[in-house]
Amino acid sequence: MVPVCLGANAQYSYPTTRKVDTVDTYFGTKVPDPYRWLEDDRSADTKAWVEAENKVTFGYLDQIPYRKPWLQRLEELNNYPKYTTPSRNNEYYYFSKNDGLQNQSVLYRTKGLTGTPELVLDPNKFSAGGTTSLAAFSLSKDGHYAVIGTSEGGSDWRTFKVRDMTTGKDLADLIQWAKVTGASWQGDGFYYSRYPTPEKGKELSTKNENHQVYYHKVGTQQAQDVLAYQDHANPQRFHQVFCSEDQEYVFLTISDRGKGKDGNAVWYRKSRQPDAPFTPIIKEPGDFNYGLVEVVDGKFLMETNDGAQNSRVVLIDPANPAPANWKTILPEKPEPLVSVSSAGGKLFVVYKKDVTDRVYAYDFGGKLLHEIEMPSLGTVSGFGGEKDGKVVFYTFTSFTYPPTQYMYDVATGKSSIYRKAEVKFDPAAYETKQVFYPSKDGTKIPMFIVYKKGMKLTGKNPTLLYAYGGFNISSNPGFSPSRIAWLEQGGVYCLANIRGGSEYGEKWHEAGMRFKKQNVFDDFIAAGEYLVKNKYTSSKYLAIQGGSNGGLLVGAVINQRPELFGVAIPQVGVMDMLRYQRFTIGWNWIAEYGNATASEAEFKNLYGYSPMHNIRNGLNYPATLVTTADHDDRVVPAHSFKYAATLQEYYKGKNPVMIRIETQSGHGASNLRKNLEVTADIYAFIFKNMGLEPKF
């Protein structure tokens, strides 16, 4: 083992990270990578480095007197029953419930809507520390069997078992190395997708290729599973199979983001033979997305952005699938179409207007039946169900509106509250404002600002600015009990809906991807400038936070405008833009970012903003707390390791620049306790470096 020694800094002693003479050449440009050895997250040297970094970070956090009170308040606010919306399987309704502070939610069922809850699964008993979660639960059509998928320590790998729901006993069936998959039943078995068994010791970092679809028959071994589809010629494609409600049709979706394509293909077959051939509806993945909504009299109702940037719904006859023969059921609207689902013979369609949801019911012919009024401006989810369903469930939430479940009566079109969260706070004490501020190029960017009523614009309010900005993902209004703890202390919470997401459809996404990625950073910087200019806060009291692609965002903007921000929290970020595609599922992001090895133009674009490669001497970086986890096999922790080592090497100022490395956790916290602990540490770190003290 190479010893890790401590070196001096203006205020803090960080591990002096060993450097190696690794240099890559990209189109004539030599790029050093002195911390390449940290990519091996299972080596003794890396483990020693992690231990040394955590010793410094937790030593610092331990000295903050209000760290534990933050955690205690977060526990109090999160300690209330939380439910998921019910889903029906024959006579039973299944739902999950967390009593309050359970690490994992528990699965229950009731016979009918008013039956007594019956325990089905308690994931808290899956592992001693509560870090193994229920990642999948799929019932056979008759409800006799269930696929139970588990994730250990937050990993994206799934292990499937089969349970006999009449006896409550697990069968001997065991499926390993499943990933990017569900379990879709047909007859006495189910389809799932997996990768070949990875090399031992590299399960969390090996590049994932050759995604295969298999059919598993209940009561057999995995080695006997029938190969339903694979494509050796295109190893970086995703292949997923799902069945229609009646199980007569089997659909295969194929996506190829590894080659820079953002769309998918759809194939189908009408057969119960697991190795029967598929027939293409959309033969090759390209620039457009296609999603099945429902099978209607042998024709396929599909949502697509083909011919409609904001998406539309079309009816495709599989006997004549050419686009010229498609029938438009719901034409494109000025507002982006968020989702389409069917239940009880109706279509439920969600559109987004200025980052808030509007919901409408249609018949299968596209006739508008009525709007389903929401209680306020916010976000809605749910509405799926069976063709013979009499009721449909949905959940509504907003920043100060806890998730509330509604039951929609299909016959009458009326909604009623089914379950309401009883959170111990007064929503009337808080205010939410939506503003539209100009970015660098003049584009108007929406931003939500949440704060206590009566707050004065003094420029000294502790402010937390969050954004994501990528992958066509919208950042929506939603409730977080942990955020209430921030607001209680006079904190301002801001959500900037920057480009790169889907807030205004595909055009908004395209304006923040690949060669236009700088727009994302400009939008976020402009959000900070707006908050300072309008005296919500000032640079000293402005903290920024983002995770994954949002961690990349935070890392990039503190290189470009370090003086604008007082504190930075980059979480599980993509920090090495030259090598991200080499690990696990990273190649899937090429469509979004580009590939540094593909062309000189792409290399220069990525190299120009890559967070790790643009750290420079002489900049006064904000106080920075990097967070990652040892089981993150989506954005591997090497990104954060190398980034933190580089930042500690170059930065010579007085602000702490530290990394917090969680154990037995993944891209997200593996249980509630770990989630609350990291949130408490983030809030404590922010207040400490703003020179503030919370009042509990």
C-alpha cells in the first residue's frame, strides 16, 4: 500500500494525493491525468485515500456545533407516514408505506380499497443496515407470483427472485446481473434484460455492453433462460421488452445513445413463444422517441416526437406502419406533452405550461372530455391503470404542498382526496414566486423562489440555488420535508429551470446539449446574478447545489465564476468529461455531451468546460463540499475522487474544499438515514461557511 500523507494548506490539512505521469493525447493536445489511479475504486491505495479524505471531512463536520440539531430537525420533519399510490392486481390493491423514519418503505396490500392492510414485504429486513432496497416488484397477471428485485448499497445492478404470493415463500429462482430493466410477465414466466457477468472485483466500474433480453420460466434456473433478443453488432444498445395488458403482444424497444442517437426503435410480435422473431414498427433508433400507450383493436396508440417537437399521440396499424399511414389522435400543442396513460377506457394526458402541469381526459379517438383541475400550480403523477378500471389514482405536489393522493372516478370524472400527508408544518407560512430572468443571450429562464412570508430583501438571506439542466429532464415543483428545515431558518430555496431540460419541450433540451452546453452554465450563473441584483441574497450567502449532471453544472460554474458563489455542493457529478464514457453506463451519455475521441471539435468543447480540467491556480473558490458514494455505479466515484484531489492541489485559499464519501450507498442514498445525514451535513456546512448559526 502507498501511504497517504498529509500536506499543508492555508487552513486545512488534506491528504497529499500521489501523482502519476499519465498523459493522454487528443488531436495533438497532451492532457495530463495524474490521479488516474483513483479510478480503481477497489484498490488498497484508493481505499486508503478515501479513508484519509473522510477523516479530514468528518473531523471538520464534527466541529460544527449545530450539525446534530440539523439532523434532529430533519428527523422530526420526515417523521410522518408516507404512502405511494395504490396499484390494482385482480382483487388486491398494492401500496408502499413508510411509518416515518424507516430506512425503506414497506409493501402492503388490501383486499379491495377498504380492506385491512396486509404486510407483503419489509425491505428493512433485507440487510442489517437497511441499505438493500426493493428495486422492483412485478406481479403475474393472476397475482400468483411476483418478481422481487433488490439493489444492494444503492447499486444499479438488480437481483431478481420469485415469490409465491399464496404461500409467501420465495422459490429457488435467482436472476443476477439484471440492469436497465423491469420484469414483464407473459404466461408462467417473465422477460428481463441483463448484461454478461462482469469481471470479479470490477462489478461497479466495468463498462456495460451487450444488453440481452431473456425469458425466465418460473421454477427453472437462470442458465435455462431463453434468449429472446441480442445484437452483437451494436453492443451499446439498450434492449427492453414489455407485454400488453392482455399479454398477447410483446414489444421490444431499442435505443442507441452510445452512437449519439437520442431516440428509440420499437418492434413487436404477437406470440407466446419467447424466442419468436420480432417485426419492426420503427426499425432503427434515430432522433425520435416512441412509446406505447395502449393497444386498441389490434392497432398501437403511441406517443412520439416524430413530426412534433412537443410530442403528439398517433395510431399505428402494424400491417401498414409507415409514417404516412399514421393517424394523429392528439396533435402537437404549444405546450410540451409530458405523459400519456390509459385506464378505464380513457386517456389521461399531462401537458406542461411554464413548468407546472395541466391534466386532461380524452377518449381513444382524441375527443377532449374535460380538464382535471389541480388544487394549485405544481406537479402531478400517476393515472395509469387497467382497461376495466373503475377508479384511477394520482398524486399532486408542490413546494409547500405535501404529496396528496387523489382518487378519480372514471364514470363521473370527479376527483376526491384519497390520502393526505400529515406533515408538521404550516404551509400558509411560506410563499412561492415564479420569476423569469434573462440569461446571457437574452433568453428568459423561469425560476421558482420559495421563502417565509414577510422576508425582507436585505441581501443577507441564506439562499440555496439548485438546477439540473440536461437529458431532457424537467426540474418540477415538488415537496421535500427536508427543505422545510432550510426554510424555517430563514433560508431561501431557488429552483432554476435552465436549458437542457424538457420544461419547454425538445427545443429547450437541444439548446443546452453538446456544443450548446455553455448555455446551461450561463443560465445558472444568470440565476445567481438575478438573486444578488434583486437583494434576495449576496455572494457570501449564496450556495449552489446539483447532483449527477447537476454536479457537473456546479463544478463548471465555480470554475467560470467562483466569486459569485459563497458555497458549492457538487454531488455525484460527472467531472471528467474526457473519460466519462469509459465507465459502466457512461457511453449512454454521448448523445447528450459528445465524445472527446470522436472529433477535435468535440474534444475542444468538452475540454473547455470539463470541471476537473478547468481548475486553475489563483481562483478564490467558494467553500466546496463534494459528495459521492462507494456504490455509485452510474457516475462512478472516480469522477469526484479525481476532481477533489485536483481542487485540493490547486486551491490555496482559506475556504474548505472537501469530499464526503458515503459507504454502502449509490447514486442516491441507499436508505432514509443516510439521506438525512448527508442533508444535515450539507446544511451545517453551508451555514458554517456563511458565518450563520441556525436557531433550533
